[in-house]
Amino acid sequence: MPSGLVVNYLDRIDESPTWRYRYIAPALDEESVDFTAVAQDMEVLCATHALPQLQHDGRSPERIIVSLMSEKLDFGVMSPEVRQFFESYRVEDNLCIWEVF
């Protein structure tokens, strides 16, 4: 990842035409890691993992939401101890285009 973080794929959630891709990055808990540090990571994950995987599976997503979390959480569960970041990307011309989330 551009930030240097180690990121592991957790899962994807089908909310067609939106797809959520969730990743775990344990180092998100470090105080030096903020949103600015991981913003490019999320764009890279969309462009190099999520979108190609969906296309390989024959899917045509309109939007991909990338989530980074410091540890595994069930979808929709909030926990003050687990740091999370989210970004939304519109898929256009086979590109992940950042949207204000």
C-alpha cells in the first residue's frame, strides 16, 4: 500500500449495484495513521482489487465502497475501540472515481 500499511482482504458485501469491500489494517490503531495517510490506499484497493475482482466475476458495479478497519467487525456494528475509514467510488469507464462520502 502507498501508506506502507499491511492490509488484508476481509469480505465483500453485495448491495447491487453497490458493492462493499472490507479490509483489515491492524496498524490503523497507531496514532500516526490518519485518514490522509490511508486515502490513497483505499483508492488503490478499489482500482487494483475490488473492481478487477467484480469484473472477473461478470459484475457491473455502479459504486464500490472501500472500508478499512483496525480489526474485524461484523458489518453494521459500531465499536469505539475499532478505528474505521470509508470511501465511496463511482465506477465509470472501468475506473474508480472518488465521491465525497
